[in-house]
Amino acid sequence: MEESVIEQPAPPPVQGEEEHPSLALANSATALPGGRTLDLLGTPAQANHWLTERGLAPVDAGMREMCAAQLRSLREQIRSLFAARADGVPALPAAVDALNDAMTRVPTAPLLRWDDKTGPYRTAAPHPTTAIVDLAVATLAADAADLLTSPDAERLTACGSPPCNRFLLRHGRRQWCSTRCGDRARAARAYARRTGGR
């Protein structure tokens, strides 16, 4: 059975998304009650909007399906790595390789240029859409690697309210990505107590 993709506003950011755009990327596909899914990268226009909101692409980048698919693929690899870290299990080697590949796909230094009148200078090469996406993917992959190797990684956890599949950086005892998920988990516990767990 295929899940339906619905159009609705993005849920509020979870703890840690502001500091780590890779966490926001991991949470850009959200499982909702009733078997529904909210995918903020479902179309090229949505992917372009998502990148633009984070300063990773211009509004008029001209995103194509191939570029959006590349971003969705990175999302799944990052989700795999975050889940492995949160669960304390070994990561899939393919996910580690995919992250490393994304980080090394773009040059990190401005190129040397030479102007006949003013001489040498350094600047970034002009970016066609694919290069914009490669740079965004490299930036997000590097952020994920930074998060996974930082002290914040100890706080990385999955939302404790099924069916929600979002990740967050735990703050105190909070185990939910939002008040709504916390309320749903508390209501489920209360119902289980009343019915004796039936």
C-alpha cells in the first residue's frame, strides 16, 4: 500500500534544526497519523523552496526532478545514519560512503582567475543548477558529519510518539519533536492505563 503525500504547512522546527540544517533535511519527510506523509521535497519546486529557505539555493535555481531526487536520496542516507547513532548500532557502510561522496563532490576553494588588466584573483565558478545542488548537498552532508561527530550527537534521538519519524536533539527529558506529538504520546499512555493495555 502506497502512502499518500499531502500538501500542508511544514511542522514547526524541532530542537536542533536551526543549528543543524541536516537535521531539518532528515525531517523534511514526516509520517503523520493515518498513514499520511508530508514530503517537503516532493517536487522540484518544493525542493527549491526548501533550499532557498535555508540560504542554500537562489529562488530561481530552476530545480529539476533529478536535482530533487538527489536531495531526497541524501535525506534517506542521513536518516539512516541518524537512526544508527540514536539507536547505538553500526551505520550502514553505504550510508557513510554516500555522505563522504556528497562532501567531496564540489571544490572547497575559490578558483584562480586572471584578468588582463587587474591580474590574478580568486572567485567561485558560476553555478549551473546541478552545481548549486551539489554545493547544497555537500553543505548538508558536512553538517550531518559535524553533528554525528559532535557532543550534540549524544542528544540525537527519534521522536517518541509513533507514527512520527522526526529526529531531534533531546533537551532535558523531552522526547518528542512537538507539543502535538507529546500530547498524543501522553494520551496513548493514559488510554493504555485505563484499558489495562488491551
